[in-house]
Amino acid sequence: MADEMTRPDPTDVLAVRSRVSWQAIFAGAMVAVTFYAVLMLLGVALLGEAVARNAEGASIGVVGALYTAITLLISFFFGGWATSRLAVGESKLEAVLYGLILWGLLFIGLFGLLASGVRAGFSGMVGGATVAYAEPAAVEGGGMNVDRITSMMERAQVPADQIARFRDFAEDPGNAVTREQVVRVSREAAWWSLLGVIVSLASVIFGSLVGSGELPVPVPVIGVRRTTVVRRS
């Protein structure tokens, strides 16, 4: 009939919107950064205690590297967990995608900080504590000035015997870096970087999967008392 009107379907007039919750992703990134900052400050405090107790520089370097790696894994895990907790109605596959997006966002942020020359205080302190125990081949191979390094060590109040030992090692011709050593170190660094990327991806995805789905129990809120409402018929 001519007076009949055809009602349009909502799918024909409504725009298709993205299901990605950027608010949840950015909130998860902030959670990851918060965990990273707190744990790194704790690492700086522990490192100061180790230096005050005259711990060996080589052991400080190894423990510092392990602590940094564990800190990143914990931060990525809780960042992914928070992202899935704050996202609404996501499936397991969407939780994995949220984890991948969060990892990419965190990677861009960390890469930007490194590119701009910003260094964490923890890494700087580890480098300062272990410089006296560094391999002289790495110093000579990088084209660094031994006198400049020793002057920096003197300003840092490094003991004179350690400075002398470092200079003797650095000036020894037998410690020159060969091309094979450079290739080997570069290859190992590439494989370790790949391993770090895979492990960090697994950490953030695992956190997203753990945080996905419905809450099994209501989340307790401090200062809020839950009451049961009885409906009367």
C-alpha cells in the first residue's frame, strides 16, 4: 500500500564502531608503568645497599640484569591483566589481541624513551658499579678513551687499585677486539633480544588471559559495605 512506510533496519543507518577499548589499553599501560617505576625504585634501593656492603661488581651486574628482566615481566603481566579487567565482554581471542596492542604501545613508549636518551637510574647505577670490572676489550673496541674513563672513575671515588687494574687491562694489546668477537657478540645480542621480545609478549598475553572473563566473586571495595536487598511481594 502507498501509505505504508518501510522502517529502516538499524544496521543500515548506524555506523560500525570499533570494539577496541583504548581507555582500557591506556589504563593497562599506566598500571604497567606504575609497577615498573615502583619495582625499579626498589631495585635502586637494593643496589645501594649492595654497593654499601662492598659487593662484587660482576655479581651486581648479573643480579641487576636479572632483576630488570623480572621487573619488566611483572609489569607487563599486570598491565595485560588490568587491560582485560577493564575491558567489557571480551573473549579469549580478544584478550590476546588486547595484550598484543598493549605490548605494542609499551614498546613504542620504551623505544621513545631510549631514543631520546632517557635512561633509568637503576641502569646507570649498575653501569657505574661494574665499570671497574668491565672487559677492556669492550672498552677498546668501542673506541673509548681510557684516560677519560679513568678520570670518570676517579670522580666516582673508585678505589685506586681498581682504576690501575682497569688501565692495565685496557692498555694490554692482547685484549684487542677481533672481527670474530664482534660478530659473535652481535649474534648473541640479536638472539637474546628476540628471546626477550617473545618472553615479554608471552607475559602480557598471559596476564590478559588471566584477567579475561567474568569476575568469580565481587571485587571488595574499601569503605563500602555491601547490603542485601530483600524484595517483598
